[in-house]
Amino acid sequence: MNLNVKIKFIPVILLFLSILLFSSTTIASNNTDTWSQFHKDVAHTGFSSGEAPDTGKLLWVSDPIWAIPSSSPVIAEGKVFVKCGVDQVNSMSTTPEELRIVTIDEYTGNIISSDEIGPVTPCWSSLCYDNGKIWYGRADALNGGPMVADGKVFDSDGESHHYYCTDAETEEELWNFTVTGVAIGTPAYYEGKVYLTSGPLFSSPGHVYCVNAENGDELWNQTLPYEAGGSPAVSEGVVYATTYDGNLYALDAEDGSILWSETVPSTDVSSTPAIAYGNVYISGGCPGISTIETYCFNATTHEMVWNTSAEDKIGGWTASVAVADGMVFVGKYAEDDYFGYAGTYALDAYTGDVVWSYPSGGASLAISDGILFTIGADGRVYAFADPEEVLPSVSIKCNMSDLDFGSLASGERSVVHLNITNAGNSNVTISAEPEEGNTQLYNDSLFLGSNFWNQYSQLISSLNTEEVELVLDVPAGYEGELDQAGECLIFWGEEV
């Protein structure tokens, strides 16, 4: 297997920052098929266009890292990021605890790092990855985690009744917006607007707001009969929101008018709908309080297409379903547990029939690179994948953003120090060549270590790094082009 990778990468993990509401950890960025935010994307559609496991084949199970019950992992750069306690935690606790962000290898389940983030309320809000940073909410926001869109971070502060917008680069507050009731949802972003939910806990009325993402000005506000404690989802000009009394609402994204509403027989709903295949998928219900089921509604006619059996108890009020590859992925509550899940289910997206199940995991699921990720009541992360979908993962990374030798002069030598990392699961042999179009200077005078560039060959085992000098000797009397800005070298990784 060959994989060509240009040197255009930034350094891996290196910085820890804190501000009033959030913190961040710097990580490398180059993946495209990711589930990097709560419910997949900035609009919270919960839908992945990629493949998903056809069977309940377990790829790996993490160590017991005390991942927060009901929370969802996020995936980017071949890594899984999970919010965890230092011991077993209760996600409804209002007492701040010492929490950690644990980073796990996406393909092996090996723990890469564990970073303390200080005393944080252990609610089940998710992390958020964007442009080399992991963001997390510090306030008592329950469902509400950060969302990043268009260079801005949007988050909530729970019982202080505010949503905030922060510059993702400078981490300076740009604006805040006051809502009626608690601010415990994750904001959704759609076409330059941000959609927010609120309401008094377990009471009435609820609200859905639309604000201008640039300045926080209110564009509309729709009042609902009961608290809207979950996070909204937006698709094709429609905002979907649930209320605690068990109703699903579809609102016009432009003016907030109610297009339709349907009652979900389960009375407790703060999960976020998923939108796919012309349908809306939602789960609800709470152990000992109401029936627990998962539902599919036609997004246009709002007719119920299917629902799971109350006897099966598939779903839950904190379970936001994920949809991919013609399947709906959802969990099953652990016995006598309001927040932990002990069962993962794949349902046919069109009929609701069970495709496969596994007796562990099940909290709000995430899908990336054909792998399904979820957290169980036992504090572990579970990963499922079809064997043919898990590639050998040849992944070559370098600690440079460009070939930059500075100002070149005839007869001079310039040296750049490289760290070439094999971040994949296979041992690979690395070779190199200049990018097509590079000048004759590179072709004749570029060395990797003591070898001429086209003679370089180095075996790098899985998850290891090779240090090498990249040397450019400019011949005396050279009269060619000396400005090499933007040039690239291509490394080839061949599985061995």
C-alpha cells in the first residue's frame, strides 16, 4: 500500500490554554472524515455520509478511563477525545470534580495522553475539536457543550442564562446573549445564524432563539409549551427541537414559525434529533418514569415511520442517535441507571428492525472512518468496525508546514530538521521525491541525512518517529532561481 503525503503539517500536541468558560489543547489537523463536534457537525444533523459497521464486531475496548456517562466522544486526526473523571463520576452532579481529557488512538484504542482540565461540573456535554484545539464547557450546562463555526466558539453557562460567542483564535469574548430560563443546550449554526434553546428546568415555557452569528442580535424567538433542554438540529431550512414533556418541533429557520409538532410517547426528551434520508430520528424516555423508545418521523409529512418496542427499552432521554450507511445507532440504558448505557444497537434506518446489537456501550454515538464509537456505563470507550473497513492506516506526519530554507545564496548550505512520524498501525518504508514542478536546484542538491534524496529509504515502525536532517547544498556559482517558497517534498509510505 502506498500513500503520498506532502510536508504540510503542524506540530502534534503542545499547548494548554484556559479562559473563563473553555479550555483548549493543541493537536495536529489534516483529517476530513471526522465527527469533530457534538452530533457530527455545526448544525447537529447527527448524520455521516461515510460507511458504518454492518456487524457488531468489536474493534477495541479502552481501559476503564471513567468516561462521563451519557457524553459523546469526538474524533479527529486519527484520535478519539473523551471527557473523563479521575474516578467514577455522576453526570448529574453539581459539584465540580477534577476531570481529564483522554486522547485515544482511533484504530488501536491505546491511550495517547491524559490531560487534567481542573474542577469542572461532570455534565454529559461533549468536547469539540477545531483547528488544532479541543474545547470543553466549564459551566453547569448539562447537555450544552461548545460548538465552533466560522472562527467562533459558541457555548452556554447553564443557570446563569447566557450563551457566549468567543473568537476561536484570540479566545476573546465577542458577544453574549441572555435567554429566559437555563442555557443548557449546544448551539447550532446554519447559514450565518445561531440557534439556541432554553427554559426553566422541567417546567414551562421553553424557547428557541435565532441570533445573528456576527453580533448576537436576536432575529426571532419562538415560545414552546415546555422547557427545550436539548440541543437543536438544523437541516434544509428547518430547525428541529425537543421539549422535556415529550414533543418534537419543526420550526422554519427563517422566521421561527412552527411547521409541525409530534408527541413522542416517552415523556422525557432532551436528546437531539438526527436528520437523514428525509426522516427525523429521535429517542426518549427515562427509566422508572416513562417508556423508552426510539422513533422515526417523515420530515415532510411528520408521520411516524416506525418506533421501537417499549419492551426493548432502546433509546433514552440523553441518547442522541447517530445515522450512517442506512442504519440508526442508539444505546440501551443500564439497569437502574438514569445516565449510563449498557447496550449498543444498530437499527435499519427505514424499518427500525435490529441489524445488530452488542451488550455494552450505547451513550450518544459517533461515527468516523467507518468506525462506530460509544461510551458505556462502565466508563470505557467501545469501538466497532467491519474488518475490511479498518485499513492498515499508513499515516505519515512531519513537523513542518513547508520546505523553508530561508534566504538562499550561491555556495551555501541550509539545513532543516525533520521528525517524520508513522502515526498508523503498519510498519512502513519511507522514501521521498520532490513535488512535481520543483526546480532543478532541489533535484540536484537536496539530501536527506547523508543520502541523496532519491536514495533515501527508512523503515519506520508503527507509532514511531524518525529524526532526519534535510540538507540543501547550493552549488557555488549557481545562477538559477533561489526563491523556493511554497515548494514541497512528497514522502511515500509503503506497508511492510
